[in-house]
Amino acid sequence: MLGEVLKSISSGGPVSLPCSLYEPMSVLQRSAEMFEYRSVLDKAATFKDPLNRIAMVAAFTASHYAHTLGRFKTNFNPILGETFEYVDKRVEPEMFFFAEQLSHHPPLSAIHVQNSKWTFTQNSNAGETKYQGSSVILDTKAKTYLTFADSEDKYYITSPCTKLHNLLIGNPWLEHYGEVSVTNLTTGDTASIKFKQAGVFEGVQKKIGGFVVNKAGKKVIKLAGDWTSQVKAYWGVDTQDFKKDDSLVLWEVDSEIVSESTHNLSKFALSLSSDDATALPTDSRRRLDSIFLRQDEINRATAWKRVAENKQRADEKDRNEAWSKSSGKAKPESDIEAGWKPVWFKADKDHSGETFWVIDRSYWDERQKCLDANKEPKIELAAPWVAKTAVDFAQYEILFQEEYEKELANLKKEKKDKKAAEANGADDKKDKKDKKDKKDKKEKK
């Protein structure tokens, strides 16, 4: 498998990895896993003291990493225009999650999540990926904001880096290091939780710790725990809800891994791929590569993955050529500059004046109108320019069946050629050994 990957990379052409290296979900679905413990935010909304609330926000942010333990496979890169919607009904109030892939070159996604108590928005790009021998470091450079319905306070959140060790040889293991940082942009209060990096002869370091610091710069609440299990708070001063020396577990893991056959996914993660007949044709659930991977049909999944990648490249080429013709320039800097228009998000500014994409119109309101009229959300609900592009997943078996059959045949041929090459290699190795043995016998005589 590694040889195939390295051969694809060294060829200089497009790299299409086999689906055996993937989990059966896209990056957009994986981002929804952050909300497995959204009850921590619901509880944070019950605290009126901003110091207690920011401690809960920091604990919620640390909880994002518990589901990464023991999971080393990657996720499908979202197709340009891909969406993912999810309604979490586990507890009241219901939570509504919506994400859209705004750009493929460079990668940029936006999510908008809310219930009646809080609203969470995030823009995430590919960030920086660094390779160190057999390890890879990922810093997503995500920008995240959080607000609560009963307050004018606005929180800005940053996250640590992730490093995957032994990517090529040995037993792979994953660590998170750096800092979870939460800043109340209104009051100036901050909270931070540090993730320790492993040393040269150390394995993954799971212990985490930090403090809530008030606007005067005083440490008022200590935070400690383990990113795989819990975060606990220790109060150093009196606050509205707690006294000095009080302690409380702010977050504790309770997810259940189902089995290795389900890629070590929790029940919540599995629910993100549950069928939803009313989801948009652009929804991640409708990706045929993901659907067949969930059924362990690796070749069929890989064939559809290649079809999607080829179609996306063709769409991009057409878009870029049209842009170059009209602008007189060689190449656009992004899909958006080339003319792709995000459907559900619009460009705005963040607190530092940089571009930040926010929800433009309520998908959930428009979806409900369709359901009330006994109509499924159609591609026209998104935008007419999305139809028949690489992200029109619902049309794949109609539009691209011929391309799929070709890719499936290519995969079978590649497998056959690989076996033949291995057999020839074994024969060559045997011939060399026989020649060496004969030479050794001759020299002994």
C-alpha cells in the first residue's frame, strides 16, 4: 500500500489514494464530531458569571479531542460546494449543524451551529502541514467564535496542533500539543489549557492543564485533566456560583466505541452518517465513495472517489479557463476568485478585520418550507450553478455511470498488474539466489 502511495506522489500527477486509507465520512462530518459533548455548552449557558462560563467553554473545546484516540485514518476531502447538515435531538434544546465547503483551492470550509442557548461559527482551512520523517504535523489555523443568547459577550477560540507519529513504519500514535485558548473579546477574560508535547523517549502525553485569568491578569480558576477523559476546575476565588476551594468536573468522556469494524467510531459519530432522505443532493451522506466504504466495498468506493476527483478537476479547469479569458490573467488565486459562489455563507470581517465567512440565509427555514409543502429539498434550493457539477451527488449514478465503470475496470487491471509484478519480482529474486548458490559452490570446489 505504501509503495502505491509513494509511486502516485512521485509521478507528479494527481494523487488518488485508495479508500482503504479513509474513514467513511468527509471532513465536514468529522467537524460535527466536535459537538458530541455540546451539553457542556448548554451547561455553560446556565452560568451567569463570565469566569465560570469561560471555564466551561475551555472544557468544551478540550473535549473535541477525545474522539481522536485510536483513529489514524484520514477523512474524505470535501468536494467544492459540498454541505453537511445534522440535527442533534439527543437532549433539549435541539442543535442545528450546517457546513459548506466554500473553496477547494485553497481549501476553506465554514460551519454554523446553534440552538436556543448559543451560536458557534468557524472557518477552517488546510492550515500548515509539515512532514518530519515518518510523522506529519497539522495546524488547521481555524478561526472560531462563540456567543450566548443571553449575553453580548463574544468568545474567540484557538486550538492546538496535531501530530501523527509512525505514519510509514511502526505502530502509529497521535498526539495533540500546544494550547486551547479562549478569549472573551468583550470582558478581556481568558482561559487556556495546555496540551503537553511528547519528549524524545516519551509516548503520548494525555495530561492537560491551565487557568482562567480575569481581565486584571489574575489566575482565578485552575483547569486540569486528561484530553481523553475529563477536565476538572478548581476555584481559587469566590464567584457567583462557586466558592474558593470548590471543584467541579466540567466535562467527562462518556462516548462508547462500537467496534473496530466501524473504524473505532462512537455511536454519535456513526449517527452522522445515518440516512436522511431530505438532505440536500450536495450533502456528505450522499457521497457514493463514503456509502460504499461503509459497506466495505473498497473497489467500488475507490472508483466513485476517482470519478468525483476527476469531475472536480474538469469543473475547475472549465471555470479557470473562462476566468482567464474574461480577466486576461493566467490563473486565479482561488475558486471564489474564479467565479465559484458559496451558496449559504457570505464574506464578512472578523475581530481583526480579516475575511470571515458567516451564514447568509437560514438553510433550516428554507428546508422547512419545502417539507411543509411536501417537497424534498432539491438542487434548486441550493443554487442552479451547482447542478451537474462534481458536488451534485444525487445525480452521479445517472451522469457518471460510464466513468465509474471505466475506473472500476482500471482498478481491477491495476490489481492484476500488481500481482504480476510481485510474481516477476519473486522469480527474479529466486534466480539471483540460485546464481549465488551456484557461485558459492563453485568457489568452495
